[in-house]
Amino acid sequence: MKIFITGFPLTVGEEELTAVFGDFGQVKSLKIIRDRDTGESRGFGFVEMPNAEEAKEAIKRMNGGDYNGHRIKVVEAQDKPATGNSNTGGFKKNNKTRNF
């Protein structure tokens, strides 16, 4: 199960968050989202736990809690909706030749 976590201090690293979620079960992967220009944490990320029951327990126990003085939000991650963008600039391609 993939979990979204936000609101944690910018100084928190992946090892620390892995250890925190590891208290609830196995952590398959963890990714802190970073600013592409500075490389600094943006205060949110994703955790993937293979056991759904352990992941749900982590969500239940951590959501809304205090983490180093910050109120964090921990929820099941939702798949990003498809935007329908096919790099056409908002226009549908039409292969017909038009004479103006």
C-alpha cells in the first residue's frame, strides 16, 4: 500500500522516516519529494508498505499526530488522475490537409 505523508519538518531524512514507519512493519520504499533546483525537502513524500494491514495501522496511528513539533497528515496515496494531455497543446490533431 502506498502512503502519502505531508507536514513533516524539512530537516527529516529518508532514513529517519523509514525507521518511523518501520515501527509498524516492513517499508518497501520511501521517497521524500525534493525541490528540483535546491534539492531541499518539500516536506512531503511517499512510503510504500507491502502489508496493507500494517500500512493502515501506520496511517491510523500517525495521521494528525505531532512529529517534531509539526502536525503531520498521513493518508493512503491516491493514483494521480490522467490529465488527458497528449502534448498537443490542447488541440486534437487532425491529419487532414486543409486549404484556406
